[in-house]
Amino acid sequence: MTGNGILRQTIVAEWRALRSDRWLFALTVWLPLLVCITLWWIFSASLPRELPVVVVDLDETSLSRRLIRYVDASPALTVADRQESVRSAKRAIAKGSAYAIIVIPPNMARDIRLGKAPGVTTFFNAQYLLVARAIRSSLFEIESTLAAELDTARAFEQQPTLSAAVAAALPLRSQLTPLYNANLNYAQFLLPGLVAAVIQVLACCTAVLSHGRDLTEIAGQSPAATDTAIRLLGKMLPYTVAFVAILLAVLTTFVGALNWPFHGHIMALLPVAILFVAACQILGLFFLTLTFDTVRSLSVAGAFSAPAFAFLGVTFPVSDMSGFAAVWRELMPAAHFLDAYVAYGAYSSGAGGLFRPSLLLLSYLSLIAFILYRLRTRAEPSGANVHPAA
């Protein structure tokens, strides 16, 4: 049989197996879609809003009440409760009904009139990293605004005009403008990496399951390594098409329907997406041929891919990662796909931004030589079959 015939026969057989295996069909089709929709629903608010905080006002003056109004008017914060002591306010954080405690010190208004700088203390739950960041940013803006108003009012007593009073109170003003993700949208920040991590986990595990059924038989059907490689390719193609279609459909929805900023056409990522999904499946095959045990290989694939999002450099900068974490990140296909997405779609790097990630994803093809070697040695008459998953 010719190479084209082997490829066609394998694709048809694998497509029939995919349709008849409900668990494999779920992993390949509706489960990725369900997970992506769920992730979008979780982050659909885009920005944390009206985070509950507790206020302890030990000053009880018009100035402290003004500060409380500013906190309550902030889009990210809302005053959920007022307590008389920090001890009683801590119970709200322990119960999860509030994320922060704002303590206004006694005699704050009097100290400000005397030229002193009283401190407004904030205790917050730093276990929620994104929430903690939103609280810090909002309180910094509130305190800066209130301080600028007080300084301007004080300077206005000695200046003839309001503009002169503002200039005297704020001789140096700074403007902080995000160059990328200008709206500080957490969904745009997190979801592309999460989707890539989900696809990596599912594509890697699906490769273990699909090839684990008859991996040794594939190698034993022909003595030629070329024919074995063609059969592996035929088994991979249906899953590659499915995962690439889902990945690009989800990203197209984000960019098109949700109007996320993207400098270019999403289909320019098609070659990178194909290499990404193929690399994930090759990793699954690599894990499978290490042990020739489907259950153990699934465990290894899951352990390798599950922490993918933490190593993508989205929530923690790559430059600050330890050597081990940096190496692990380079082994993650999802990291290279996300690099291509960010470089092309966010940084407007054009096709040049896709070159390095594509080259790194191509390097996973080097594992095929080891996979074919393991298959040929396992297909000898003394070899045992792959243990199917229970």
C-alpha cells in the first residue's frame, strides 16, 4: 500500500474510533469548548468591581467621612460594613465577607491642620493576588486625590487663581498610561494563556489515550519506519484539526465578538496553532513510549501539563523565574504559542514575531526519532502490548 493509502486508511479508522469512543470525543470536542466558555464566564466582568471592604473610623470627622465616601464611590471598592475596632473588623476577612480593612486614625483631621502626615492603614487579604492589586491601586488613587485637594485648598489661600494654587500644591504631576491592555482588562490578560494551557493538557492526554489503544500494532504492521510515521500522522490529524479549530474559534470570538484589541488577523496564527497542537500530541506520544502504559503515561502527561499556566509568564514575570522554572517553561508548548499570540496580536510585531515561537515548536519534531525507535523495539516478537486505560 502506498503512503497516501496508508494515511487515508488511518485517518478514516481514527475518525471512526473518535466518534465511537464517547470519552475520547468528549476530550476532543465538547469538553474544551465547555472549559473555555466556563473560563470566559468566570472572567466576564473583566475588572474586579465593588470589592467589599470594612472601615474602622477612629476620627469621626467630616474629613474622615469624606474619605469614606471616596472609597464607596470607587468603581473597584464598596464599603460593606463599619466597625468600631480592628479586632471586630478582622472577622469579616476571616469569614470571606470582605477583602480589606481601612483604618482611619484618630485625630486625622487635626493632624492635617497642624501640618502633620497621619497614616491611613489598610489591611488586606493578599492571598487573592489580583484582588489585592486592585485594592492597592484604588486606595492609592483615592488617597492621592484627597491629598491633592487638601494641598490645593491650602495653597489657594495664598495664590490668586485656582491654576496657580494647583501648580503650587502639585509642582510635579505624573501621568501613568498603560501601553498595552490600556483598560486593565483581566479577561484579556488571563484568558489567552488559560485557553492555551487547557488545550495543551487535553491534546497531550488525548494523544496518550488515542495511541494507547493500538500503538504497538501500528509499528508491527510494517517494517518500514516511514510507514509507521505515516500511521502516527494519520492518527494525529483528526485531533489536530479539532483542537486547532477550537483554539482559533475561541480566540476569534474573543477578538471579534468581544472586540478585544488584536493588531492583525487571527488566522495568521494558524501555522503556529498547528505546530502547537502537534507539539502537545508529540509530547503525549513521548510519555506513552517511555512506559508503554496508558494509565502511567496519562499521569505523567497530566503532571507535566497541569501547571502550564503558572509557567507561562502571565501572572509571574519570566525574568524573575528560577532556572528550573525557566527551563520548564521552555518545555511547555503553550508558552511558545502564547508568546506568538502576544508578540503578533498585542505588540504588533508582524510575521517576525511568529518566527521564534514557531522554530521552538518545530523542535518538538526531534522527539519523533525516539518515538519511532521505541515503537520498533517494542514491536519485536518479545514485546508486550500497551496496557489500555481502565
